[in-house]
Amino acid sequence: MIRLCQWLGVSSAGYYKWLHRKPSVREQGNDSLLDFLKEESDRQHCIPGYRKLWEAAVAYGFICNKKRVQRLLQSLGYRSKASKKRHGRAPRQKTLMPAYNLLNRQFDVSKPNQVWASDITQVRCKEGWNYLCVILDLYSRKVVGWSTSRINSACLVLKTLNKAWKSRRPDGRKLMFHSDQGVQYRAIETLRWHRKKAITVSMSRKGNCWDNACSESFFAQYKKEWISNLGGMSRQEMTMQSRLYIDTYYNPVRRHGTLGGVSPIDFELMN
């Protein structure tokens, strides 16, 4: 060690003093923050990027900026998990004319069970396509009902509606249900279900995805944060993974900027 110190041009006394020095306050703070970031990223399945982890750290009580969190995550070699369009046709069904766009992009809702928004997406599985239908309460962006099926039909929508209704028990007279103009939503049996519950129906304008932006955004995150990180799945596995994403991550854990940086479940508990 003495020869190495001589070769480096430092004194051995100085080296041993540096070796046994106490960590600075800044270094101790970085260690604590780093431990928290490791635990939080594991808890969230390594999905969030540095901004959401920074929000979590600040909410926990750390005093830090985004760049510091980004730098510490880079030192760990941390990479957020992140990285695709509907195809196929629904079976022919008896449908009615689409409803008007009553929601008109008024996505900010003051109370639960005032506006539910729904959409359907598909995921390629080993046996072929599998479809996921979700219903979001726009008050908290919480998924209040979801179902999967190998057939994209009104039956899938009705199954999801019944789950949401059982979960929330809303007053149908005060509820608006918004969707696109898909035949599943315009099917006679779907609209009959709404009429029996006295629910107001709203539909996006044809070919205008922004009219149902909240539902579109959910599916974009679902595929980017979860499905894109999985290999080939069976339909049964796709259903299981959808349950994991919605029930163990999206609803209870995932932070939303529109909710002030809290999860849908926490937002409802706080309000």
C-alpha cells in the first residue's frame, strides 16, 4: 500500500485518513434517498421514471430536486420499464344511431359516479386476440370495472358494466356513461341496459379519439408500462396480468398528475 501511495503521489497517512473518514451529511442523505428509491421502484415493479419516483420521495418527506433523483437512479443503472392500434372486427350486431357527445371533453369531474368513461383494446395472445374492456370513473380515474373476452362484443361491455355497477352502486339518474361509437356500445342490448338504469349516454364524435382521451390514455399506459414488458401470453395469462396491473398497481399505487400526484384509491380516500 505504501508503494501504491508513493506511485499515486499521496501520503499513506492521508490515504488512511480518507479511508476512515465519516460520510458527509450530503453523502448520508444520498444513501438514505437511494435506499428509498430502490424500495419504491421495486414496489412499483420498476415502472415509474425518475419524475414519478421524485414525487414519491418528496411525498415521503425527502427534500430533493428531480435532477438529484435522476443522478442517483443513473448511478444504479436504473431504467424504467416502458416501450399499438386496434385491429379485428366485432361480430355483426343490431345497433342504433350513436348518442351525442354530451361530455364534450369535460374530463374534470367534481364527484364520484358522475361520469364513467369506457373503451376496449386488444392484446395479441398465443391463441389470437384477447380484448380488455375497462370503465373509468373520471372523478378519480379509478378503474371501477373491467373484463376480458376473446370476442369483442356487446356481451363484453355488459359484463364490465355489471361489474362496475356492483362495485359502485351509483344513482343512474346522476350518471353519464361516455364511450366511442363502437358497435358494442351502440348495440341494442347495451343501450337497453343504460335505459333501465336511467343513465345518460354520451359518445365521442366519429373518428375523434380525443373525445375519449382518458380511456385512450389508460390503455396507452397499460400497454407501455405492463404488456410491452411481457413475452408471449395465453389469453388466461393476459387476463391475470390485466388484473395485476389494475388491482395491484394502477388503482392503488400509480400516481396521477391530474390527481395531485396520488393514486386513484388514495384520491378517493382523501376526498
